[in-house]
Amino acid sequence: MLVLAVTSPLWFLPVKYIRPKWIEYEKLRLCRRQEIPLVEGKAVNWLLRGTFMFGGIMWIAMSVAPQAIRRFRGDEINWSAIGIQLPIWLLAGFIWGVVMHFWMNKKGKMRST
């Protein structure tokens, strides 16, 4: 309440004069929006997206890229590290995809307003 009281000279007058114009603008915008059809979302296969996009990108960033940097520095490439991390990152991506599948498809609680 103290912060509200101290900052009221900064926001009270702009809100008093601008709010009615803003409300009228929002009403006009809502009327225009009702004429346009709603955008419908596409179905997403989160398991494949997680496995290949998340897991594959993380494998490249955490395994392949460091080995490429080692090669540019003149060191030897550790092929076993690249091969071992591939199934690990694909599994992590699959798990991420499963979590996203359930998270994005859950139903929210109904709010009473």
C-alpha cells in the first residue's frame, strides 16, 4: 500500500485520462477481431519432436561439437564418446517428448469468473 501511495502521482493522472480512450479502442479491436476466423492449432507429435529435435540437437551440442573443437585444436577425436552419448541423448529427448506430450495435452482447471 505504501508503494501504491508513493507512486500514485506518477500513474493516477495518465490512468484517469487515457483509460476511457483505451477501453474504447479495445472495444473496437474486439469487434474487428470477431469477424476474423479463429486460428486452429496443428497436432504435434511430441515424442518424435522430443526424440529427434531435442535429443538430436543436444547430442550435436554436447558431443559432436566439443569433439569438432578438439579436432580443430589438433587433438584426437574420441569416437566412443560420440557413440555412447547418442543413445543417452535420444533417450533424454524421448523422455522430454513424453513429458511435453502429457503437459501440453492436460486439461486446465475450470476457473469461475
